Amino acid sequence: MDEKDEKIIKIMQENAKLSTQDISKKTLIPITTVHNRIKKLEKQGVIKGYTVNLDHSKVGKGLTAYTLVSIDYQCLKEANLTTDDLAKKLVSFEEVEQVSMVTGSVDIILKLRVKDMHDMDSFVTKKIRDQKGIGSTQTLMVLRET
């Protein structure tokens, strides 16, 4: 990657819907060069995909939280599961937006999005805590996102 790639990526991060021509105008890089560089970045896996930035409250998932998960490794071993197996199970729930394996006093951080506090309570107490290998959880409610 060079300075031109970085300019293209920065513009695309701000608005991935821009046409190659619009990116060319904003970066002052010829349109063919922009097109070829975007294709190269996609092929190399630098650009892994395109996504939509939702207003979650308008799609019925206005409550966001992070749940810190400590793994009970003995229980995980007895169930013949790995931490990757547990992470795959957790990310399969529609309420889970992201699963991050971390270092420190907890093992996993889940980013959750649900409709309301009732759904959050139900999800954390009935789905998360019932998973084999979950030792303990702590849920942090998001007050505001910027």
C-alpha cells in the first residue's frame, strides 16, 4: 500500500457508495488508476467487503451492550469444546454483533444489540449463561455511541 491506496481507502471508509469517478475527483487520481487500485485492494484482501451503517433503533435493535465473558475451561474441556467452538456458537446468535477473544481478566467480549432491556435480560440470562464453558458474565450497557 502506498499514499494513493491510503487516500482511496479513506474516501471509501467515509462513503463506500461513491463511484470510482467521484473517488477520482476527490483524490485527484485518474479514474482508471482508482478502479485498478480498488480491484487490487479487493484481490489482496485489504478491502474485505462493503457494509451498511444502520440506525439500529429504526430496525428494532436500539439497545447496545458489551458482555464480558469469563470461560470455565474445565467445563469447556469436559464438554469436549474449544474456545473457538464457543466463539462460533456465540456469534451464531442474532443478538451478537461481534465476538472478540481478548487478554486480561476476561476471555471474550460480546457486542450485543437487542430491542429493549427485557430482551437483553432474556438473552444474557437464558442464552449466554446456559452455554457450556461460560463461567461468568458482566454486561455493560451503552448509554451513547458516537
